[in-house]
Amino acid sequence: MRKIPKQEFTAEFKEQAVRQLRAGKTTGELAAELGVSDQTLRNWRKAAEAGKLHGAGAKPVTAEQMELSRLRAENKRLAMELEIGKKGSGVLREGPSVKYAWIEQERATYPLAILCGVLTVSVNGYRAWKRGGTPSRKRLTDTQMMTLIRAIHAQLKGAYGSPRMLREIRARGFPASKERVERLMRENGIRARHKRRWRATTNSRHSLPIAPNRLERNFSPAAPNQVWTADMTYIWTDEGWLYLAIVLDLFNREVVGWSIRPRMTADIVTDALAMAWFRRKPASGLIHHSDRGSQYASQAFQAKLADYGMVCSMSRKANCWDNAPSESFFNSLKNERVHGQRYATHEQAKDDLFDYIEIFYNRSRRHSTLGYVSPAQYLRDWEHPRGMAA
């Protein structure tokens, strides 16, 4: 059995996790989604309420703020019930197998008890179905298959085209052919979101030292923590721009570090790198590849790389293909989540980005480069090769 070091988490990660709890998610559900223990989440929430999550200078949460948080959570629960009822209307008249399969994927978005309540099935019944394995292998009718496709399409916010949709249907235990899924999606106008272009965030017009391209487009390392790539993008909100910096482990395409800031300064990339290091604790010699942006060439960032024993690599000038995996991640993020959204506040955008990165992309999204399994599953299969599915 192969192992990677035990993960640790930065204050920024913990803050976003606590916000998920305050918004209504249960401790058990969020713990399962993030791959941490229930007690860890309780400790983070307790530290946040005591003003200790960020260390000195943080303000404790008052009783009035806690009550306001409770009322907001109650309002969100009611809104969830309405939203689930609307999204799940197509499966309300279906049998338990279709309902349970729909609930299984929706658990990444809604609490189990609320899902079961709206769909008029019991939590115990759902858990019994889970223990019993896959649902009936009986072939679904076209109407039933379209109900399932629409449910997946709505739950994943239009992220999947027919190749990923096919694998998602099969993963839920229903037989399906490539031709049938393609036909039903085409005939019913179900498709993945269209791609859009966006402006670059790289400022390479500076006099700072530039590292050579040591990666040379070798995007397939043999193990985790050998090559990380990094990049930045921007997100518009009604309160102004937000910038997202990420660090991607090329082995399993997992976002191991990220940071979100209202300014595109050097601290955003150093904070993303710090989160990645806390989570993975890589040995010296790891190649860190980025573009030639002034943030990555800055003295502060280069000093952080040296502290961690990492080797710096940078893309050639004006060559986005040298950092294609990071560009691909941002393409998925923008098309599958950000485009079509309107974020009223910075906090709303941060919450949604956390949900996409940590709950959907890293742990659920089927990645074509990884054989249509999630980054987390790909890493688990590498750590436990005898447990890999046939």
C-alpha cells in the first residue's frame, strides 16, 4: 500500500468549511464531502466562534450573531426543500430505485434527511439500498432514462456532456449504451455548457528573474507530489473582481492548494502554495510549474519555493500550452459553474468556488484524463492498488 503524508489545512480552508456549516450543512455530511472527521469540523467551528481560527486579532462570535446564523440556516433549509422539490419533480412518481439513485448524487449538495423528506422515502430505506449495492438492473424506459438524465444534468449544473453522463448513469447502477444516451440528450436538447474565452491575467512585462521550462509539457508524472502546476484566474461579482489562484497536482489533477483574494498580488500565489504544502508535505525536489507572471517571479514567492525545497519551472513566453492542465481546470470551472452565475458578494462567490473545488471537482467530478474517475478516487486507487475496480 502506497501512502501520502497526512493532510493539514490552512485557515482559509477552515474558514470556508465553517461557512458551509453555518449555511446549513450537517457536520456528518460535510465531513464526508471533505474527507475529514466530524470532530475536526466541530473543532474548527468552535475555534471560529471563539475567534481563534485565524489567530490573534479575530473577533469572537456574539450570541446575536449565532442566533442570526441559526435563522439563516433555517431559511436556507426551507429554500432547499423548495429547490429539491423543483429539481426532483421528475422523479417524484418514479420507484424507489430511481429516487435513491437521484438522492445518492444530490447528497453532494443537500442534506440526506431533507432529500428523503421531500422525495417521501425514508433515510433507513436509502441506507438499506446503499448496503444492498446497485439498484435493479432492469432496463429503464426512454422516459425513465430521460428523467435520470435531467436529474443529473440539473444536479451537476450542466457540467456533463454525453461521455461523462454515460459513466455517471452506469455508476449509479443503470445499464446504458453510448448511442442511447447520446440520442436522448440530442433529442431533448440536453448538452454541456458551451465554452467561452476570457482574458489573460498574466503580467510577464517585468524585470524579475525567469526560470527555464523544466516541465517541457511532461504532464504525466508517475506518482503524486512530483509535479505541481499553478495559475490564476478572475471572477466577477457585484462587489468587484475576485482572483483565484490554484495549485494542481499533475498526477491526479487534484487542486491541492487555492487562495481567493480581491487583489492580484504576490500573497495570493504564496497562500495557495502554502495550502498545497500543508496538505501534501512533499519531499524536496518537486517541480513547481507556472507562467511568467510577476506574482510567481516575485521575491516572496521564490523564497517560499526555496523554503519548501521546490524546483521552479516557468512556461515559455506567451505559450499557454506549456501550462495546459491548469488552463483546462479553469476552463472547466468557468463553463461548469461560473458562467451564467451572478455573485452578489465576494463571500457568495467564495462559497461557490469552495463548493466547486473541494466538494465537486476534487471528490466527485469524472475526469477524462483519469479514466473518468474523480481526482480523489484516482489517488485512492493508487494508494490501494488491490482495491481498484476491474
